[in-house]
Amino acid sequence: MSDQPAPVLSVLDLSPVGRGSTPADALNASLDLAQAVERLGYHRYWVAEHHNMPGIASSSPAVLIAHLAAGTTTLRLGSGGVMLPNHSPLAIAEQFGMLEALHPGRIDLGLGRAPGTDQLTAAALRRRGLNEREDDFPNQLGELLGYFNASFPPDHPFARIHATPARGYQPAIWLLGSSDFSARLAGRLGLPFSFAHHFSGNNTDAAVAAYRDAFTPSDVLEQPYLMLGVNVVCAPDEREARHLAGPLALAITRLRQGRPDVYPTPEEAAEHTYTPTEKELVRSFTHGHVVGSPTGVRDQLFDLAARTGADELMLTTTTHGPADRLRSFELVAEAMALAPVPAV
């Protein structure tokens, strides 16, 4: 590890539902975790939109963000992300404008262009065709921004719509991506960019380069601001960390096979015999995951930030039980020398 400054650390939460627990348990655990990481000194806390996944309870980011914001005081809250093609831009503008009006200066709106689910569920969400293309995302983004800042051209069909509360209450806008499409768009618009290194680690370097190459200064940013999502499981020793990381690997295997389920126990995961095809699936998915002891995790996080020039790392930790997840964030905070926030 060099003398480089530590990257800003944040949290991405999927509200995981473990075997033997309920979605309500998962959502209550999310509030507990948000309050804990606020005290530990993490910078922001994002929740992600997923659908038709029994193991993920964060299907409605705006509702969950409102709950988390009411239970915290300084932590930035946001979506990582809202899948914009699933929604009317007007509805998202009103939801996140309301969040910003209620919690000024604390709300982030991270936007993705993938459905966050399977095609059938996406069709049920959108009430449109299964084969709808996602390349209309730039137009959807422009419409969303128009509601926030009244930037519609006079002849635009929606120029007469006054979104309340949205106009004048724009949260921080981020673009999210797992390829170079949103990377280039974020760069051209001068917006901060968050890359999904946690599940698309093989594409990280290309997307980072595309973002920096395309970057144009804006009223929001004078220079690029890059955040990477990173899967992390930290325990007192590497053997235990890998044991705790087993449920995610098995859950992803089942999801990719069209059999989504809640997160299994570490014991269930350890007993599973992977086929060669499943082993390759897990190998590809876990490329770039950081699993180990506090010292090992610290060194890997510093190395990742140094290699990519990331300004911020957003850690996502998925374990079967909330106690192991909280302990992982506590160990990382100590290893990375985060400054605890005094209780208000």
C-alpha cells in the first residue's frame, strides 16, 4: 500500500433476504445498517431497484430512501439505481424532488438503463413490448432533467407541465453503468459516473477509460468523478470471509439459471457441488470481488483505487445474516481508518 489518500467509502445495500427471514426483516436490517455506517463514517448509502427476486427486498428505492432518510441525519441517501426505462420520467422527478425537498442536500438520484429484472417482469412494469430497446435512455434522461430545471424547449409537448415538487428540487444526478454506454453519456454531460465493478469487473478498465475520454466540464463537475461498486466480505480471517461469501455465489448461480431464491445459509452454500458450467459462471461473476481479512481487504481496496483512479468506492456486502454484514463494514471502517461521526 502506498501513501496515496484513502478513497471515499460508501455503501450499496440490496436489502438481502436470507433463508429463514422475511422481506420485513431485511428492510429493518437496512435501517439498522444505515444508522451504523453513518456513525462509522461512510459517506453515502444507496439502495438498488430489483424485481422478481425473492432474495432482494429493495424493489422501490424512493420508498426505502424516505424511510432511511427519516432515520438518519448526515448520511447521503440515494438510488444505485433507479432503472429509468421502467418508469415515467415525470413520476421519478416527482418522487426524488419530494425526497430532496424533505431532506435537502442529502439525496442522490443514480440512474441506470437496464431493467433490473427479467424481460417478462420488465414488460409487466412498463406495460409495453418485451422487445423494447433501451437506446431511448438519453431522451428519457433529458425529459427527467426538463422536469427538474424547466429546460424543455418551448415547443416540447411537456413544456407546460410543472412537476411539483421537482422544479427547483433537483437531487444530485449520477449515471450508472456496467458497460461503456452510460460511461460515455455521463462524460459528455459532465455528470458523475458509478461503474458496476461488483458484477462486471471484466469491463471496468474500458468503461473508466471511456468516461474519462468523453468527459466535458459542466456546471456540475469541472473534472471527472468516478465511483466503483465493489463486492466486499470482510471477516477476522480469510477462511471465515470466504465461508460467508458462499451464499452470494450460490444465489447468483440460481438466479442465472432462472431459479431465483432467497440467500442460502453459508452451510447450504458450502455443501453445494458446482458443475463445470456453474464454476465458470461464479468465476466470471466474482472477478474483482474483495474477500478476506481486514488487512487483505484494505490492501485490495487501495490497489483498486490506485489502478482505476476511482474517487470513491461503494461497498456492497451480501451475507446470509445482518450481523455478519454489519461486522464486515465495521472491520473495513477500522482497517481504512474512517473517522467516526459523533452522535447528534
